[in-house]
Amino acid sequence: MTLLQEAVAFIQKKVKVEPKIGLILGSGLGMLADEIQNAVTIAYDQIPHFPVSTVEGHAGELVVGELEGQKVITMRGRFHLYEGHALESVTFPIRVMKALGVETILVTNAAGGVNTSYEPGNLMLIQDHINLMYRNPLIGPNDASLGERFPDMSTAYDVELRELAAKLAAAQGIKLQSGVYAAVLGPSYETPAEIRMIRAVGADAVGMSTVPEVIVARHAGIRVLGISCITNMAAGILPQPLSHAEVMETAERVKGDFVQLLHSILKELR
Ligand code: HPA
């Protein structure tokens, strides 16, 4: 058995439902996992070959069950390259989800606003991304049973799912921007000069996650919907320095709208 098959076999022994939708929840949204019904929770450190968070006290867990009538699998706690994880580790959970039956993932994150018309607290539908991590999780021998060697990325973020999210946000009076997400390695925030560069190359928001997971998901033929919470304006736009505290505060402030939007998307998703 491959490492992937061992991890999947372990989870399948504990979980009877076949999840169709994967949720990867960014900063402050982990509580959505608490609302899952008939939940089976599995700590990452129990699952063979699963990465374990380097952040103390945040071992992380998978929660499988039902939400808005959908069979879901949620990652409570995700992995970042800046923690020192290898790309294979960061994206292993996506491969596991695929093998369990997941067809669609909803991925959320916190991001800095690069587009100066954005405001902290806005939500942004990810239209497309720019990989400024300069690393690709598909480097290495390609396992053709998982996906093709040169996967297409021209519509990495599913057009129909984006339309659905925009429609539902409008119906609920939730402001939803639409823009390009640039992924950087972090963990230091960008300099003002880097933000000018990132704006010049065509990005509207910047963050330290998501792109590796999306590349692996598209390789596996999983549909992707991505939404960022603009938690702060990126470096150099406002006079004050950036802080993790501001990121967490804004994420907390917007949580209500964000969770409501995710619920409505889950309810309508086919
Ligand atoms: N830069 C990078 N990552 C982020 C930011 C930012 O300004 N805000 C939240 N995540």
C-alpha cells in the first residue's frame, strides 16, 4: 500500500459516510466544523503519514459528517509552507480527500488587500491566482493514477461555483469582491515595495496559503471555490504597521457573514 492508501484506509475504518465536499477553513473559521452533524473527528496525529501542525496546542483534526444536507470533510487546522512543512505534506490532505470521494473543495483564507479599493473586512471571491511561492507541489514523478503531468490551470477556480457564490452573496447583502490572489511563502509580511510589485503583476490580494492545495486539487480533477477574507490592507497602503492581531480581529469581526455565506453555498451546491 502507498502512504496515501494507508491514510485513506485508516480514515475509512472510522468514517461511514463518503464525503463529497472538502472544507479547508482559514483563520477564525474553524468553528464551522463544530456545526457538523453526526461528526466523526480524527486527530491528524492518529492518521498514518498525515502531517501534524508545528504550532503548539493546534494538533489539528479532520471532522467528517453532514452540514446543510451535504456530506463534508473539514480540516480544522491547515498546513503552511512557512511552518517548515514540505509541499507534499501541505497538499497530502487534498489527495486524501480525493481518495475518500471528494469532488468539490471550498477553501478560505485570510489575505492582505493589495487592491486599494478594498477595505479590511471585505470578502473576496478568488477569480484566479498567481503563484509567487515559486514552488509547485506537482514537481517530481507524476503518478498518472492521481492526475495528468501537465494539468490545465486556465479555470482553476470553477466558473459556476463563482457565479453561485456571487449570486448568494448579493441575495444576502454580503459584499463580495472578486479578484486575483497572490501566494507568497511568508512568514514575514511583505515590504511596501513587494506590494507595489504584487499589484503591478496583477494581484488584488496576498496571502500565505491556498495555492499549493488548489494546484493539487485541480490535478486531481476536484472543483474549487476559494474565498479570501481581506483582514488588513497590505504593507505600505496605510500608515500603520501590519500585525497578526489585526488579521485575527478582522477575521473575527467578519466571521458571521463569512459563515452565513458558506452555509448558503453548501445548501445550494450540486
Ligand atoms: N500578507 C500576507 N498574508 C496575509 C496578509 C498580508 O498582508 N494578511 C493576512 N494574510
